[in-house]
Amino acid sequence: MSIIKPFKGYRPPKDIVTKLASRPYDVLNSEEARAEAEGNPYSLLHITKAEIDLPKGTDEHSQAVYDKVVENFKKFIDNGWLVQDKEEKLYIYAQTMDGRTQYGIVACAHSDDYAKGIIKKHELTRKDKEEDRMIHVRITNANVEPVFFAYPARPEIDAIVNNIVRHQAPEYDFVADDGFGHTLWTIDDKATIARLVELFDKEVPYMYIADGHHRSAAAALIGQEKKAKNPNHTGKEEYNYFMTVIFPDNQLKVIDYNRVVKDLNGLSKEEFLKALDESFTVEKMGPDIYKPTKLHEFSVYLDGEWYKLNAKPGTYNDNDPIGVLDVTILSNLVLDKILGIKDLRTDKRIDFVGGIRGLGELKRRVDSGEMKVAFALYPVSMKQIIDIADSGNIMPPKTTWFEPKLRSGLVIHTLD
């Protein structure tokens, strides 16, 4: 069963929280982070993307950047921009987007649960990205940004969360500049904390990484690293735990993750459409944006026109948790078979566009001449993600996109 624990979080004072909270490090490049934090000394990006405080062009993985991370983190604490809670707490973090709110519990998970597979993953990680996050955790001795988890919803956990949300004033409640709402409550009552810890231990067999596979791997590896250096290790030390926000699976929404390709692999438009006809029914939809409405339906944008594709029976396997995925169907029958794209991780002819940008972004990139063709997919479901994680399989690259992203800086966990 799943281990969670309260912790003494570092949090910003209420009067600067909207200035300090930032988008996650991995959704911004260095220049975007520099622009977003310009004129704002409180932005957490000074810690998560510290290259913004060094000359433009500075390698974000250089020692100078890591030194700046340590300097800035210390400054935030010394200046009282991050203040540690005096008692161990759990927290409730709510996000609101398009009138829909999801309520997560901010807690620490145990690195042993990651090693044992109680914390389940559905994506592969890259060693270089793991190492970068490990360095960040090691030099700050903290989980500065949380990992996004899901868990099978449980009625009593929902009831506890709902009771706090209804009857307790939040610590923070603001709408960020992207239009998404962010609200945080503290759970101070020791009996309530103990009951939540007990419920996860007794009723939540697994937790699932929704977003943050590299942060999870890095945090767990740092825990193992510190364990190896401590001859008196007990398993209860704070470094064994890393910070998560854990949402019930029935509150989460996965949005589409789409593809754009630079060329047609030497084919003419007519030859490409004819090749598609072998595995799909192809219907021309015209110049207006067309969004897929169900599984195994795709839309294609090419030369100013949208096309609806439906995968023909027999081209996919609904009994295979990987084979049933639309990303698998598209990868096998179009990207690989027709366009010659064999490795989505390394091929420079393909790029990926999160659905939060809308299908208009696909149209723009094709109309600009940067790309030749775009593919829009129907989003995967939480059930598909959980089925794949439970079966021990790994999803193809760039399959899931969760929105809204967690705001970093509302709570920080230190490892001592």
C-alpha cells in the first residue's frame, strides 16, 4: 500500500505568493523564463531556471548555474520569501480550469515505493534529464517542485478533503496570468493527518505518476544516494521522502498531444492520401478546423484542408493496452510506415504540440511553411494510463498532456 507523510513545508508569505509562484521548469525555455521573471525578484524561476540571472547564452547545465541556484535559494529563505511551517502538515491544492476544479493532497511519498513499483510510471526516463534533476535536488537539499500523482479515488478521502475545503479558509487563492485558479489549504489537525496517512496505507494500493517522471526518478535516486552514505540509516529520515501532489483519478483530465511533420517523405499530396486510404477511411472536411471526437479517429491538416481519418477494423488491437492507443496506431501506420519516422525521440522531422495550444497552432505551423502536415489525436484516458502502468508497459513518447500544470513555489520540501 501507499506511504504518504506530512512535512514542514517552506511557503511564501501571502502578500508575495502570486509573484513567487511560477510555471514548472520544464514548460519554459531559458528565454521564456527570463522574460516571465523580468522585473520580479520573487519569481521562483530564479531558483528553478537560475540561468536567467546570468548572461544570455549561459549553458543551463553549467556549474555557474548550479552555483546560482544555491545562492538564490539561500537568499529566498534569508529574505523571508520562503518560510518554513513550524509543524508537519499536509496540504490541499486545488486547480481550476474552464470551470472545472481538481483537489489534490500535497504530501511526501517514500522513495522505496518508487523502487518497489508501488509508485507506477508509464513513461521512460532519460538519464541526462534524471541527472540534471538529481543535481538540483542534491545542491538545494530540497524538492523545490512537486511531482504530479494520481490515485484511485476513495470516498472517505474525498469526504475529508471536501469538509476542509467547505469549512476552512484557504491560505492562498489566486488566478494566475494564464487564467487558471490556484488555491491552497493547510491541514493542521493531527487526527485528520493521521487518518489520511492511514487511508492511503490501507486503501490505496498504488499511486501513478501523471506528470514528472524525471523528478520522481531523481528524487528517489537521491534518497538511495543519501541512504548509502548514512551508516545509521533507518528509513525514516526526511531524505527518504519526496514531495507530491496526489489527485484522485476521477478528477483528472488528459488533453490531446498532437504531432507536426516537416515533409511527406518524398510523396505528393495525392500519393500520401492514397497511402492513408490503406489503413483509414479518409474524408475531406474542408478548411475549418476539425477536432477528433472519439478513439481511433484522427484529423489531418494538409495544404489548407482538414481530413478526418478513422482507423479501419483490424488495424489495431483493443485487447492490447499499447496497441489500442491512438498514438500507437498513428506511429505504426502513418509516421513509420508512410513517413519513415522510426524513432519519435530522436527524429528531427517531427515535433509535438500540447493540446492546450489548440488545433489553431497546428494550422499555423503548417500554413507558415515550417511544417508540411499536422495530425490531431483524441486524448488518452486516465483508465488507459492506469491500465498501461498496471500491466508494466510503457506508453509511446509524447502521449499524455495534463493541464493545468502545477504551480511551483506554493510549498517546498527540504530533505533534512
